[in-house]
Amino acid sequence: MINLLLAVLLVAGGGYLGWSYYHGPPTEEKFIPSGRSPGSVAAITPPGKEYYEIIVSRDLWREKFAAPEEAPPPTPPPATEPPPRLKLLGTSIRKDTSRSS
């Protein structure tokens, strides 16, 4: 019984999907805002001369693609002194003290 119900649901969903695909989107004439003509909605006006003069005067290309600021070179680490050579006499762990360094 559940299989029959799922089959009906699947067929109904497929039918709705097919109907909405072939029906197509609504036409633009139905969605014209009030107070405007269809031509004024579709017409795109290019920016005026002042727009381009501002871009040229500010030189936006160089602002956007400016060279990165270089950081100062890193300071080298201070020179370390070599460790002192300690001659610890009498501290050998060997039984023969003559072999100790």
C-alpha cells in the first residue's frame, strides 16, 4: 500500500515538474512596475563624462595595482661567542684518570 502511495506521489511530482518546465517563465509584461514604460525599464544609460574624468584624475589603476611596500631587511642575529673550553680536571668517571681529557 505504501508503495502505491509513493508511486502516486512520484508521478504527481514528475507531472508538476514537467508542466512547470514546458509552461515556461512568466512574461515580463506582467511584471512592469507601475508608472514606467517597458522601454525605460530595459534601457541602461551609460555613465556620464564626469564618471570617467574622476577615474582618470584619481588614477585608480595605480591605486588598485600598486607595488607592495617593501619591508626593511631583517636584522642579522648577533654574533655568538664560542663556548669556553673548560678543562675540568679531576672529574673523570673513568677509573684510569690518564685517559680522561
